[in-house]
Amino acid sequence: MALGYARWWAPVLAPMATRLLDEVDPVGAAAERVLDIGTGTGTLAVEAALRWARPRIEAIDASSGMAEVAAAEADRRLGAAARARLGFATSFADQLPFEAASFDLAVSSFVLQLVPSRPAALREARRVLRPGGTLAYVSWLEDSRAFAPDSEFDAALDDVGIGAREFDARGGDIPSVASATKQLRRAGFRDVRAWSAGLEHAFDPEGYLGFLAEFDEEDLFDELEPELRARLEARMRARFRSLSADDFVLRLPVVFAIGRRP
């Protein structure tokens, strides 16, 4: 999962993560310690180490596999001095293994929609921030639009007798910009601001097939007998040919939110 995430999903999210760091660039450059909550494969943490020469950066993730991939990415991209300022640990967002008031800045990219309790995670971020410290995150806004390649994938599943997928509602996406603002204030943050933006990523047919087979629906594909998997992939390619290049542009709404610990 971690390797599939690194190859197929992290590049989709990376531009929004970079934009988040742009928003807090003066704070990060002056910080002594920065925390990356839910580092995934290390996009935020590595970029922060590259752009900010001063702070010690701690990156946590609930998945040890993700943290290992992130550490390997840091080894690959960072020089010795920057790598020495970056540490990785396995931890949950609402149980951070750090003392109170020990960070100047906390950042998080596409994680707070996944935690069991977002209010608890926000309060924990506040706890580890020093007075005057900043929390900044980007996450998904609720959205019900269908993605055409997904619909064709489900139709291909029907074509080969597997049956279309069934989805539970995604309950963690943030309902609105106003909700993001209200939750930060309730967690004890001040000078709160939040705004929406749009993420766009252009797949192509083979790239989206790879995304599904090696990451998003990896378990489904791995359970198939080779002959059935080959039939499914052939039907997917046939169905994808009916779609335009614009149909393969993934467009999703996101929310940025920033607050300060008084």
C-alpha cells in the first residue's frame, strides 16, 4: 500500500501540499521545530526540509510502512545536513509522542479526513504547539461528483461478472469552509482563516488502470485469477477508449485552514 501510494497517489496530492507550505513559509523559515502530522510518504516533510534551513522537522504517521517509505524518500532527496534535521516516527494524530508546547508550526496534508475524531486531533495539535504557534492543513471538502473512469471501471467489473463496487459514504470529508473554521476555533485556535480550492490531476487510460490495480483497488486485483484479471483489464481498456482526455482529469475540491494557538 505504501509503495502504491508513493507511486500513484502522492503525486496527485503534492501540488496542494506544496501550496500549503507556501502559505506558512515565513513561519516555517523562522521556526525551531516543525511537526508534520500524517506524513504519508513524506511529501510535506521532505519539501519543508528542502526549503527551510533552520527547523528540526518531526514527521509522524499511523502506518509504519508509510514512515519507512517516507524515510527512504528523505534519504534519496536530501543532503546530509537536511536529512539530519528530519525525523520519522509511528504515531496517531490524537496521541502525539511529544511534550506540550514544543513546536512552532504543525502542518498536515490530506490526513484530518481520515482520523477517528478530527476535534481530538486538532486539540492534540494545539497541545504540542507553543503559544503563538501555527497549525495549517489541507483536506478534502465533501463532493458528490462522479469520476467518469470510475464509472467505466464499475461497468467493466459488471462485464466480466464480478459486479460493480459498493461504497460506504465517506464521512470524514469536511462539509464546508465554515465547518473547518468552526472546528479550529472550538479546538482553541484563534486568528483562524479557511478557504476552498480545486485540485486537478490529469490521468491517462494506462495510468488510471495502474492507479486502480496497484493502489486504489489493489486488493481486488490481487485476488483475481490471472485469466480473469486479464479479461477485466482488457474490458477496462476498451471502455476507457470511449472517454476523452478531459474525462481523465480528476477534479476535487479541497479546503485549506490555518489557525494560531493563543
